[in-house]
Amino acid sequence: MLSERLLSKAVHQASKNYLKLHLTDEKVVPPPNPHKSYMLYMHVPFCERLCPYCSFNRFPFKEDKARLYFANLRKEMQMVKDLGYDFTSLYIGGGTPTILIDELCETIDVARETFSIREVSSETNPNHLIPDYLEKLQGRVQRLSVGVQSFNDDLLKQMDRYEKYGSADVIAQRVRDAVPYFVSMNVDMIFNFPAQTKEMLIRDVERVIETGATQTTFYPLMCSPSVARSLARTVGEVDYNREKEYYDLLDYLLTGGSNPLFTHSSAWTYNRFDYQNSIQPLSYNTSDNTNKHTQMIDEYVVQFEEYPAIGSGGITYLGTNLYVNTFSIQEYNKAIEQGHMSIMGKTSFNLHDRMRYRFLMQLFGLRLDKRQWFKDFGVTVENGLPLEMAFMKAVGAFDRDNSEELTLTSKGRYLVVVMMRQFFIGINNLRDQARRALPEDERELLFGSGCAKFE
């Protein structure tokens, strides 16, 4: 639709303008604002298999390198503590955080000793949903998210995940077995694969429900320049033109129609931690039967708009600045052993950029708080972002627009998905800027010898 195309171009250009990485010699992130609450993000960039669609910072697993890395993560936590930070929430992303279960458990234990951690969220892969791992994670991790992507065997083979992680039937049984161990068990899925039919997508939704998972997160397929060729030769080129068609199908199946598949669904939730590992997820919380109204919740972006990130490839957002840690594991280890953090670049946001970011992130959570906006920026949202507000009103994006809040219509929710897609394309480009600084041996490890540019 025309409004989607116009919005895509506008957000793409805006993101391109302000998501430019500039080298910096800063050694630590700024100290905390005593009036703000933060969460801690921790990145573990090791995987047993590198998926062709993934643009996040990740490397092939080597045990000796991973053990040294975990030890340095624990040292970096103390650096953050020494700056004056405390946290109640820890999110561990990757890569595959559970790649060395003993190291992960030790690191979580140290985090709980160092900070006031009450909730830990972590990612994993299906082959780690086994009793030995689950028993170690129980009580340490409250919210586990497993990357399934699809329950279709043909698509799993295209993604090079079938051999490593098992068939759809095997994965479904492992998810089913894991559910009782955690407060929340989330299943990550992808939609809009080139070879995916509507029938495949419907069956994916049905199989997620059959596992008993408390939450599922559907991400539209998307790639960055660094993985474009590997993606094209494995699963095919992304067709964004049919994205809305598949989005609408998910919306109808899970929250709409006379008999939605998620008849006990309480919410659409955008449940993924901002820059580090998200595209624009569409999640459905299945654990609460009391609320039948559709809503979207971004549990981390909304609750923790600012956060420090540790580990190679971590992206910190504090105040007016976004800081990017080195994507090199070698350089990360060297920095920590020298007694400082591994920041390699930053980008700064002006007031207008910050207002755009707030506008996007709060609408990503379905509700923009106008009173908080005025308190933080000193202007109304109408005066601060007149063009953005005029466009969204003209296309019928707002359900409620009063002195206290903005909420979204169904069309508005999809337009926010469009904005987030373009924003995260900009974040992926930021990652690619950081990846270009990799030492030659680490570049070859990811892209092969003789690669002067990304694939």
C-alpha cells in the first residue's frame, strides 16, 4: 500500500542519516542517571552453526575461545558495577548463550551476586533443550527463548538447521518438555520465507500452540548486506511485497476472526530486546486467559529505554549516545584484560532523533504516554514531530489520540512494524560498519579468505 511505501522510504532515509558509526577512543560507558532504571544486556557471540539469515555478531564455536570470553564477561560486569550501575533484569543474547552451559550458569550466578538481579532472560537453540541443560537453567533463568524459525522440515533444511537441531517433530517435543522449567517459554519463529506458503504458516502456528509454549514471537524475514548472498542462495531473496499479506494472516489466525487459533490469547507482545537481537517481532502471549483484548507490549524497550551492553558486539544506548562494542573477539578480550571496556564506535542523537526514537519505541509498545513525553522533552508530541503526527493521523493509524495517550489501530500496528523493519535495517547496517573493522583472520572465519567485502 502507498502509505507503507512512503513510510518505508522516510524511515530508511532517517535511519541512514543518524545511524552512522564514528570511531571513538572512549574506554567506558557513561555512569548511570540516578533517576533512571536500567537492564543489563550480555552478548555471547558463539554458535555451533552460522544461520544464513543472521546478521548479529556471531562466530563458529571454539571451546577454548568461549571459556576465555565468558571469564572476561564476568570481569566486565564488575567494571559496570564500579561505574555505579545496578540491575534487576539481565538479558543474555547471542549467538547461542547456552553454548557452554557451565560457563553460562557461573556467569549468571556472578551477575546475581554482583547486582540485584530478579529476572534473567536467555536465548538458546533446540538441541540444548535437554534434561541436563534444563535442570541447570531452572531457577537461574526465568524466561527462555528458543530459536525454532519454522516447524516445516523443508524450510529447516533450507536454513541448514535440520541436521544440527533435528526435525520439526523432534524440536516440538523438546519445546514441550522444556515448558515446565521456566516462568516463560518463548518460541522464536520467522515468516515470509520465499518458499513458505500460507498453508505452511498456518501449520507453524498450530504446531506452536501444540507445544504448550507460553509465548511465541514471529519475525519477518530480513537481511543485512553482510548476509544477503548467503541468504539468497539458501532460502532465496526476501520479497517484502507479500510481508503484509502474511502479517495479516498471523493477525487473523491468532487474534482475529470468529474462531482465532489463540482463543486463550491475552496479548500481542513485541517481546525482544531492542537493537541486540530483534527485527520487529510479533509475539503472542498464551499464558493468561483473563484479558481478551489485543495489545502489544515490548517488555524490554518500553520498560528499559536505556541500557548498557557488555560483550563483543553489544550495543549500548545511554542518554544521547549509542555505543558499539568491537565485533572482534580478539580485541574484546584484549580490552578487558587491559582493564577497560571494548567500545569501538558511537553515534549521537540530537533532540529530534531522540523524539523519533521515543515515538517509535512507545508505539512499538502500542501506547505513547503524552504526559511523560512533555515532561521529558518540554514540547507536545504534535509540536515535536508535526510531520510524523500529520502522516499517522491522515492514514488512520491512531485508535485513541487524547491529552494523555496515543494508541494504534490495526493499520497503525502494521505501519509501526514497517517503521521497525526499516529502523532495524539501519541497525543491521550499523553492525556491518562495525564488522568491517574485523581483523583479517576473523573476517576470513566469517566470510572466507580473500573477501575484501562482505558477501
